[in-house]
Amino acid sequence: MAQAPSESGEIVVGTIYEDCAYHPVLCTAVHDDGSVSGISLIDASEPRNCAPDGCGAVPLAVDDIVLALRNFEAYVARRTEELRAEAE
């Protein structure tokens, strides 16, 4: 399950976060409006932009990053199910 690696859960440059497409993304910029930009660790697409308050970007634990990199489709399926269960 995605979780903050620190107590604050703040995304800063260097943090790896999950964007709204479930990509683990290395944060390369934090903007004045609180949005973040980075590069996907799945397909190197950039810029990947998220507003943590808007689309739910969350810092990732190392375990989640490894799972996403090993089998992205399975990771997306798992995260989709987790989020569905949380919404119920």
C-alpha cells in the first residue's frame, strides 16, 4: 500500500511519489501552488505533473516502488483494488 516514507508525508525534490496514473515518479520540482513535477520511473515520461491536494499524489515506500518496477500492470491492479476498498 502506498504510504508516506516520513511522518510529514510531504513531497519534496528527490521524493518518489505515486501520481494519479500509478506511476512511481521522481520529484524534480515543487511549484508555488503546491503542485509537483517529475519523471516516471516506469517509462521515463516527463514532465509528470500532480497537485497533491487535487489528484492524490502520495510519497511511496521502497516496497511499493520495487513492486511497481517489477510488474507495473500487477501493481496498478493492486492499487486500483486498494483504492476501491478504501472508498467503500
